[in-house]
Amino acid sequence: MHDLIITLNKLLSYWWVRIIFFFGLNYFIYLFFQIFDLFNHSPFLFLAITLILANIIIEMFRAGSKWYAFGFHFSKRFFSDFLIALTIVCSSFGIIIGISFVLGCNLSFTYNYHNLSQSLEHYMDLFLLAASEELLFRGIIFQALIDRFNPYIMVFIFSFLFSVAHSNNPNFSMFAVFNIFLANLLMSVMYIQTRSLWLPIFYHYLWNLSQVLLGIPVSGYAQPDNLYTINTKSTHSAYSLIIGGKFGIEEGLLTTMILIISIYFIFRKAKPNPYITSVIFRRRFSESILNESKI
């Protein structure tokens, strides 16, 4: 058994093996859930749990690592990550709403109390979807590639793929392509600077949730379960260009500016948890010893 674990440790020390294992584990976990008919009532929960388990299993069997080292560590940083994400999102939407008023838009209260249970379920699905996208675009695959290749080149490649993944959304436009590219760039920088997935997950979720609550399309998809509605009719001819059109605020120049500022802020201010840094260092050291040894 010990020799088997050592062999597995050495195999997972190679970046390309971790990627192959990731896809293989997802497939077998998917089959297991299908056989026992687990989580089929909730496709978003099914996807999130599948991705979480694949990431955890791979990280558990890496030499010198901990199961949470891929970005799921629970500490006081968990709460600070939430507050940082909340501050960025609230500031962003405060600016957007303020400028919307200047351009002649109205904010009206349209709380749908008759559909509260469906709304709460929708909000939970939003979180599961945000977590799943982060685990897919900033989990084991992304981490394996930035460990082996230039991280900034990988960030640009994954940002392009993130944009392509949204290309079939309703009312997709070239402005939306660029802003979605920047959004992925921001969330990638969040991970690289903190080595935590919680900050990009919270940011991703709170950003989408804010659009739902305000009745703004989320990446082109209309949201019926909103608490408020921004009336986008304005006498200002530049409204669509500045705030965004049918795709939502994610195709507006104002969002472009906000995302660029957010990237700069995270790049300059965000720091990793020293404990996680030490775990990652120990993992790299252990794997380097394995790569130089013979089994």
C-alpha cells in the first residue's frame, strides 16, 4: 500500500498527469452518481460536487499536500475574501446605478413575494454555477498549467476560453467578449494573488446575484426573479454604449473601466495566506524530491 501511494504521489507530481486524472475522475464520479441516481434532481449541485471531489481527490494524493491546497482552505481569510468580494461588487454596482440615474434611468421596487421559494432556489443555483465555473477555470487544470508554463500566458488563454464558453449566450456582442475576457482575467488574478478559490467564487457569485436582484440580464440571460428593476429607457444616446444593451451591463464601457480598476486593485493589494504558501512550498519540495528519485 505504501509503495502504491508513493507511486501515485510521483505520478501526480507531473502536471499533465494531474490533468488526465482530473478528466478521468470526473468521468468516474459522474458514472457513480448516475448508477446510484444521486443529485440528478439538481444539475448544478451535481456539477459542483463532481468538480469538488475531483479536485480534492487529486490534491489529497499529491506529495506533501493537503486536501484543501487547491484553494478550499477554511480560515479567517474565508470571511475576509467574502468581504473583499462584497466590497468590490457593491462599489461596482454603486457606480453603475449612480451613472444610470445621471443618464435618466429609474430604479423601481418590484419584489416578487409570490415566488420567494423559487427565487431562493435560483440564488442557490447561481452560487453552485459560479463555484463550478471557478473550479473548472481555476481549479486543478489551470493550476497545473500555471505551475508548468508562464502563468500570465495561461491566464490570457483561459480568459479567451472563458469568453468562448459564453459565446452562445443570447445577445452576445464584441463588447461582451472583451468584458467577459477581463472578468476572467480578474478572477484569475484573484486566485494567483491569494492562492484561494474563495475570493473568485464569492466575486463571481455576488456579481451575478446583484444582476439578478436588479433585474439585469446575466451574461445575456433575462432574470425574472428580481427584487428591483432598472428601467433602461433613457434620453441619453450613449446609454447602451456606456451602461450596456440587451446583453446587460457586461457589455458596457463602464464595466470595462470597473474591471480594469479591480484587476489593478487585486494585483497590488491581495496577498496569499502564509499558511497556504507554506503548504504549497512543502508540496513543491516533496514533488521535486520524488521527481529526482527512482521508485
